[in-house]
Amino acid sequence: MEIERIILRQIKMDLLTPFTTSVGTEVDKDIILVEVVGKDGLSGWGESVSIVQPMYNEETVKTNWHIMTDFLIPLLLKEPIEHPDMVFPRFQYVRGNYNAKAAIEGAVWDLYAKSQNLSLSKALGGVKDKIEVGVSVGIQHSEQQLLQQIEGYLQEGYKRIKVKIKPDWDVSILKMIRKSFPQIPLMADANCAYTLDDIDHLRHLDEFNLMMIEQPLAHDDIIDHGVLQANLETPICLDESIHSAEDARKAIELGSCRIINLKIGRVGGLSESKKIHDLCVKHDIPLWCGGMLEAGIGRAHNIAITSLSNFTIPGDTAPSAHYWKQDIIEPEVKMENGLIAVPDGPGIGYEPNLSLIERLTVKQSSICL
């Protein structure tokens, strides 16, 4: 697998509707696309999930561009790559910056799969031909608006509903949802909005038969989540705390979670995602794939990783039309009866819409071997 050049493109896309969590609201998204071009003319594509402000983690679009161009791409091009599993170890010299690493590594995985005439799913060891789809509902302006959104998503066929919560938008909201929808698969995502001082309050969540509460405590915590889990019947799912298979091992051993939300960008790429998957299989910890408001290329990578066997909970990989007026891939990701078909064509199984990407591009750079 010989790489000839790497093209970075920064594009800007408007979300169909604003998305609000406990840490802020997004109305549009700047996205870095990575195209790795092989000497055989094939191209692999990756997508950074970073946003313009360091709200979810310390990375931003601007820092990703810097880290990619000044450090990661020179490391990648320094020596030939025989297999994508070689990429992440080569990047170990650069600490953190997992979103940037994952975007480049994902493009290499796509190129590799195409060079082997394999779907990305099969190259990763996927076994499913369809994945179940859940949906994330942001914090709304009113309770009635929230119920209407949930009703609409259920009619569309989504298999699981996730609602964002925060102090003063939690117990009463969940009680209202359960009154209207007593049997739906329901989870709550706190995005780090609570502390151990809230244990007594969070115990009330046990009343609502939730699938899980996601990341209730600090973004970098594993220990306090273990204390909280010992005081809750509701399973805790860790998200922001898990950046590696080693983090996952420690969280499992400490009893800090019973479920893990895996995000490819958060853990540095598909190779580390596979390691986390295999570790969770060994310890009987269910996985699901979280979303970062990805455009089509990042969404395609999420579909591929979700095809692995231990992704047993519907993820946040909703169809393209849920987020975008027009996605940057062809065909767009579509859902039928709460299911998305896993592409069986080479690589990610979708073609980047180059003419649309060019219109959306606000910055571009090409780095040759």
C-alpha cells in the first residue's frame, strides 16, 4: 500500500436543526476531510470529528489541522505502511490528539480495504449486514417539544431513544417521558453535568428503567464513576473517560461502568476501536457506537465498526437526512425500519460527492511524498 499524497479539506456544513447538550449548542459544523491517495490511483477517506471550540475535548478544527500537517502526516509518509494497524503506533510520538489521528488512520483503513477489494466492515472483522439505529434528542425549549420529537422518531422506526439531561432537566423530564412512553428503550446522557454530591438525586433515575445513564460525572474521571455505579441500579455508560483500551481495562476493573460508548475519533482510530471491542467481549461489556454529528464519511466509518459482533446496543448513527439537507456522499446513508444496511462495496462503500465537497471547501492543502 504505497501512498502518493494526502489532501486535507476543511468544509463547513449547516445542520438542519440546532443540537443542544449540557455543554452548548451547535448550528453548523466545520469538518476536516482527509483523502489519502495511493500510487495506484485509489483514494481512502477519513473525517475529523473535532469542532471549532474545545467543548467536548481539548481538540479543535484549528489544532487538528496543525497537528496533522506539522506532525502526523510527516510521520505517516516517513516509511511505507503495510497495514493500517501500523498507523496508530507510528503516531505514539504525538501525545493525545486522538481526533486528528483517527481521521488520518481512517483514511488509510479505507484505502487499504479498497486495495484488498474488501468492504471496510469485512476488513475490520465485521459480521453484520445491517445495524440497529438509535437517535439522540437534544435539550429542547419545552417539555411538549421534547415529547413531540420523541413521538416523531418512534414513528420513523428508531430502535432506541437517548435524551440529554442536566441539573433541572432530568428527573421530571424522564418521569414525563416514561408516563407517555412507558416501554420504549430509553437512555439518558448527562455529558459530565453532575458530581458525587448528586448521588442521592441520581438514585431517582433508577425509577425509570433506563438502559443506561451516560457519562454523569467528569470527562476525565474513572474512579468516582465506580463509586456512583455502586450506588445505582441503572448501568453507567462511559464515554468521554475512555480514550484507549487501557482506559477501558481500568474502568472495567474498577467497576466504573457496565456499558461503553465507543467513538472512533475519541479513541484515536479503528485499530484502537477493535482492541476495545475485543476487550469488552472478554469481559461481557456491551458496546454501542456514539455519534459526533458526522457527515457521510465519518458516518460510513461508524457503520463499519458497528458491524462488529459486540455492538449490541443501537448506536447514534442516524441516516444522513436526520442532520443534513444534502450529505457529502453518494448514495446518502438511509434507514429502513430502524436499520441501516452495511455496505458491501470496497472500502467505506460510499462515494464522496466531490463537486459538493469542492463547493463547501473553505481551506485545502496537499502534501506529497
